[in-house]
Amino acid sequence: MLPQGGLTRGTLGVKDGRIAVIAGPDAQLAGTETLDCGGLWVLPGVIDPHVHFGFGSPETDFETESRNAALGGTTTVLSFHRSRDIRESFEAARDRAESQSCIDFGFHFGITSNLHVETLDDISHRFGVSSYKLYMMYKGAAGLSKGFTDIDDGLLYSALQETAKIPGAVLGVHCENVEVIPVLRDPLRAAGRDDLKAWNEQSPDFLEAENVHRVCYFASKTRTPVNIVHLSSREALDEVRRHRLRRDGPPIYVESCPHYLFLNDETPAGPYAKVNPPVRGQDDVEAMWEGVLDGAITTLGSDHVPRKRETKDKDIWAASNGFPGTGMILPIMLHEGYHRRGVPLDKIVALTSSNAARIYNLPAKGSIEIGKDADLVIVDPDLERTVDPATLESFADYSPYEGMTLKGWPVRTLVRGRTVALDSRIVDAARTEPGGRFLRRL
């Protein structure tokens, strides 16, 4: 898959981990290893800009979850680093990740306090991180339960101001009006509701859209690039479209997730599909596909959270939030997007790879071009496989997609020209020497 040529028969040459030659199908290149990809697709590796490695087993998540990612064709992830004082915690987290990960990775900083805003320029330049996330979901009582005391609209506005001063930086925001949620949630619980649809009803689309408006409006006043992360509803996406009409406004990016394109609030997965924002009704699913096709959605992230099944085997109110998904981005997009809905393959590649490389300052990633890293995923578009969490290598021992048969799977994943996954398993060399690298972006 070439940026200007689409699916093209040809030959790739890789040297020192980078793409060195793009030639015709009959080219004879000398090399130490030759891969015959006849009948298969060679796509740029998936860039997942939204994972929470460390939410499952903090000590080992980069080992298990990078393997899960590689099996699904994901070759780069951006995970979240959040602590009281990032100046004191970041280097240890980065070094541990580099010792474990078999794919390349970077970080976003989680902004939860005034200290984070005050030190943002310092920690961004010192550690090479140029993207952040602020959690409107953790305002007020919801934030206090996690020890966050500073999250309010003032923190949002000051974070936007500081982000605007850092070249190439972008602020991601989790948009849900958490102050209204209890008003809607408590009657549902009192009525004995215990289903995924109730989880959607306690945080409906307009609470997401209201926060989206506030973020976009403040961004226009501070002239700050923003990213509405894990956007889930038609109402919220229309709010973004409305703000994009503003003349000379800053970039407003939209990230959605494969689960908002593939699951609705009636899925039998029940609590296994509990996530914030919630999976929505089918009309919102259709709205996300409309956003894919018309370009309103910029990137896809998994919002990967690798907790155990036992944290989900509870009623809908007590079950943990989030679920694993980084290794499922490409299979879902090929099955539901390419095969079932006829979404052009180049649009899928843009959403899963090249757009994230551009937004997050990853110039060596995101496309098959000479000089770029040879992050490649070789796909059998007709391969059908049933999702089995026992084979996915994640710390999480379940999947909201388990039992589903999908068409279109990676058969080999290469990171900088090195095979890390082959025929649904991690190769031994990637287990003993993971080889993933930290990506400075500033």
C-alpha cells in the first residue's frame, strides 16, 4: 500500500531497519532474507495513539501488551504516563517499557493538577513528549475518589494556554460531563437496571457533546490544537463539525475507537464492553462510519485497558471500565470496514497509521516510503479467524470480541524490518530480545 498508488504489486527492499527500495514486481534485490508476500497485502504498521499500558499489571504490561499489539499488526503505541510529579517518575517508566516492549512506543502525559500545567514546558522538552490528555471525566467528586483535586474548567483553560506555547503540541481531552451523570445514573440503579444500555443511558450523547463544545470553544480562544479522544456519538461529532466551520480556528482532531464502530449497547458482551464513554446505540455506530467516510474522524485508537476478567464479572455498575483492544484495530477495520461496508483500504490506512504519524510528530512512521521505518504488517485479506483471548498474549484474559469470527488478519508483523509476530504467535527472538524503542517527539 503506497501513499500515492494504493495497492501496488511490487518489491520492497529494507536496509538497517528502513525502507531502502520500492521497485517493480520483477525486481531482483540481493538480501539476507526474502519474504514472498504473493497474494497478501503489505500495509504500514498500525499506530495506536491511545493505550493504557500499566492499568493491568504495571510491572509487566509493556511486555504482554506489546505482544498483543504486534499480533494484530500494531507496531507503534502511545501510552499514558500519569503521576503526581512527572519529573520524578517518567524516566523509570520509560526505561522499564524499553526493556519489555517488542514494538516502538511513546507517551502522552496525563494532566490532572496545576503542577502538571506549571511544569508542562519543562517535562515536554526534557522527555520528548508533545501530547497530553486532560480528563473532564474526573472533575468534582469523581476526581476526588482518585485523589485529583485540581480538575476543573480553570485547569482545562490553563492547560490549553500552556499547550499552545509548545511547538507541535496537542491536548487530548476526555469529554463527558461527569457532574450530570449521577442525576441520570441513580434512578437507573434504583430501578434495578443492570445492563449495558443502562450504562449508555447514565452518560448519554449530549453529555459528551456539551463537553466537546466547551473544549472546542476554549481551544478557539487560546488557539490550541486539540484532539477529542475516544469520541463515541453522532451528537458530539456534529458539535466538532460545527466548530470546524469557525474561520481561522485551530486544528480540531477527532479520535474514535473500533468498539464505537463495531459494538452497540445491545451487544451480548455486557460488562465486558463497559467503557467510558459508553458504547452507544446503532445510530451512533452508523454516525461513526459516516465520520470515517467523510473525514470527520481523524484517527482510531483502542483505549486499551488490560485488566483481568474477574474485574468484569460483576454487575454493570461495579464492573471495571475499559477493555483490551490494541491488537484488534486492524482485524475489526478489515472485517467490518473493508469487507462488510466497502470502506476503501487507503482510508483505513490513513485512520490507523498515517494520520496519527502526522498529528503526533512521528515522521519515520505511518507509510511505506523510502527512508521511513520498515514497520510493516503483512495481511491475508481472506483469512477468517475466531477471536480467542487465550491466543492474544494480553494480561487480560478476556475480550469483548471473543467468539466472533472476523475476516482479514495479519500473518506477519515487522518492526523496523524485524519480524516480531508470525502466523499468530510472537517469534522467540522478540520474546528474548524485545527491541522496542522509545520515540522522542519533541
